[in-house]
Amino acid sequence: MMKGNLSNKFLAELIGTFFLVFIGTGSAVHGTLLANGHVGALGGFAEWFAISLAFGLTVMVGIYSLGKISGANFNPAVTIGLLISGNISLRDSIGYIIAQIIGAVLGSLFVFICIGPSSATVAALGATAPASGVSVISAIIAELIGTYLLVLVVMGTAVDKKADPRAAGLAIGTAVALAIFVLGPITGGSINPARTFGPYLIDYFVGGGNLWGYFYIYIIGPILGGILAALTYMGLASNNSNCKI
């Protein structure tokens, strides 16, 4: 039996079951809607399955290759969560976020260079935007939930000193893939302000389009999700001898 405060155990079970149902039934709902001809503007089942795997596997590879050097945040929302929990200094967090934004912009620029103008005019360089009929509030909440899951997994597998660091890359990459798989048809599945900023900027400058009116969604949702997840894990860990951050 795990030692710790009963209320913390209760909250941990609540959170775990929430994501089990949100991810599991969310995927089932998307699959059922697609099977019945309700193909959303943001793509179908196979497309989002491939996209979610691409993001998740890239994050996993990045963590295993660069994690020992920088911690492999790759996401301002993750960095802010680590700042809130005292696992990175303010100075370093600012540097990380600047680096993440520059990296995202360069990544989008080279997508345009390698694929050509159609990557912007047809595919908007993979920029994220809410699907037709999705309200701003719904989009923010969806991004918040997805980022909450991501940062909670980061805290539990990479930050907690009692966690096995060998599992972090697989766990975090899987969390990214799961979140995008469900959120993709709703918001484009960003869960990362830098990931949205890069395509927005390059797409705008090469004449692909102007999506800046949606950008605040991808700032508010992910950052709130990251902060809430960090605070949640800190609260759970404070009364649990099996957790140490």
C-alpha cells in the first residue's frame, strides 16, 4: 500500500480516471463520428493517428537524446510549469522559452523551404486553429486539459527524484501523442505555444494566411494547464513519501 495522505490518493485516482475517460471515450467519439460521415474540417482518424504519433515519437527521441543536456522541455508551458514548481530558475526559463520560440520558427521555415509554397497555401504549415463550431472557451479548455496531462506526466516521470528516468521519454512522448490524438480534431492539438507560434509567423510572412486572431487560445490554455499540473503534483507530492520533487 502506498503511503500518503488519503485526500491526495483520492485526488490522484480522480485525475487518473478523468484522463482515462477523457482520452479513451474522446477517441471513441471521434471514431464513431468519422464512421458516420462526420468528417471534421481538421482531418480524419488516420490523419490524426499519424500526426499524433509523429509528435509523440519526436518528443520521445528528443528527450532521450537531449534530456541530459537541457531537460528537453521543448515547450514554454512545460518550462513555466517547472518554474512554478521551483525546478528551473527564472533566468534559465526565459532563455529556454526564447530558444523554443526560435527553434519553432526555424522548424516552420525549413518545412516551407523543403516542401515548397503549397505547404503554406494549402496546409498553412501545420498551423493550429479551432475546428468549425468549436467555441473559444471550448478550445481553451481542450488545450488546458491536454497540456495538464503532459505536464503532470513530466512532473511524475522526469522531475520527481524517485521516478525512473529511463521511463520519462516513453511516458512523455505517449502523453503528447494521446493528447494530440484527441485534441487534434478540436483545436489542432497544439498543447505548446511555441509549436503554434512558429507556423503562424512563417505562414503569415510567406503569404499563406493570417491566424493570429486565434493565438491567445494557444497561450492561455497551455500555460494555465502547465501551471495547474505543476501545482497539482506539488500538492500530491508534499504529503507522499514516495514522491520527492
